[in-house]
Amino acid sequence: MSEKKGERIAKRIARAGLASRREAEKWISDGRVVVNGHKIDSPALNVTETDIVVVDGKPLGAPERVRLWRYHKPAGLVTTNKDPEGRSTIFEKLPRELPRVITVGRLDINSEGLLLLTNDGDLARRLELPSNNWLRRYRVRANGRTTPEMLAGLVNGVTVEGVRYGPVIASLDMEKGANTWLTVAIREGKNREVRKLMDHIGMTVNRLIRISYGPFQLGTLVRSGVEEVPPRVMRDQLGADTAPPPKRHGHK
């Protein structure tokens, strides 16, 4: 069965939007995947459309063409499928008509703004790679004051609590009351990076909005809104196979 034409089982699972190939390979090793009634333990297996694949007891749907959505994540939601603390997740709030999707990277519970969603695990992993060198831009409201000179000190990167952060482009937008609004652009997206960088210069972030991720912009997308990236844009930016014309979704 492993020598027949088709595609690797992990790729098939990834194309169904369940996980990346690497994650799918681990699922296989953990005994969570059954093909034609037989539990498999090795990803060295090719499958075709005629094979019946079951993951965690549920039949794997037919693979869709690669699709990508922009989502305006509100604060107060986590980006995991299930939260051990019982907090609400974005997946509980997405429009019902969306297919199964996974996130490209994450935004923490208190952050809001642009989050990319896709039905393809391989694409998600590809868009997360540091080698893309994509700029991620944020609007930041922080308690405290800063100066252009202090922000310029971040341009060559800084080390905070033993962790090295790459170059940061930050500009001072306005001061209002005890708060300061800034625009911050980074390329790495390490865990809570913007918050830690602001803390490093004596400011406490109280609102964080991602406004772009590489070539993709939040724009005027309403809070909790979802909009599919047009096929033409996917071809131009990613060279990816595309899906039918995009649809705009409002609140669930």
C-alpha cells in the first residue's frame, strides 16, 4: 500500500486542514490515524481518494483547495481549539459556514487585530516560518511616556531577560492622558514580544492591535469579522492554489 501512487498520509491530513504535516506525523505515531480499517504507526504511506482515512474516530473529509482568511480577533478570546481553563476560544465565535480552519500563529488572549486562518496545515506552517522575514505591525497603547530617542534605541534589537529580540521599528503617534499610542513593527513574533519590549523601556501595554502580517492588512475589517483572501491575491503573494471567489462573513 505504501508504494502506490497518491500522496503521503500526513500531507493528506494537512490538506484537510487538521494539522501541519509534522503534527500529523506525530498523530500517526500516537496511533490516532486509521486507514481502511487498519491503525497505522508510520507516515511512510501513500493514500489516494479511494482510501478511507479516519482521525480520532472521525472520517477525514475530502481535501479542499487551499484557502486563507483574514480574521479580526477581539480581545478576550484564546486561539487554541480547547482551553484547559475554560476560556472562550476564537473557534467558538467564528461564523458557522466556515470550514474547519487553523490559525497562522497566535495572538494572546488580551491582544486583538489581524489573525490569519487557513484550511491547510502546510500553508499555516509556511506562513509562520521566520525565514519569511515578514513584518508584523501593531498599534500599541501603553501607560507611560517615551521619546523618539528611546524608541530609536530598539532599532538594532535588544536583549531582555536573556532573550535577544531583533530589530524593532517603533514610532510615537500621540499622547492622550496617561497613555501613549505607538506603531511598532517586528519580524520575529516571539511570545509576548511587543509587551516585553515596551516594558523594557518603562511602558506598560494596555491595548495591542495587530494591523498587518506580511502583505496582509487588517484594514477596515470589522471586529470579529472574517473575510476570505481573494484567489488573485493568494497567487500574487503566495503562489498558492486558490479556491472559489471570497465571501465576507459578519458576526456568528
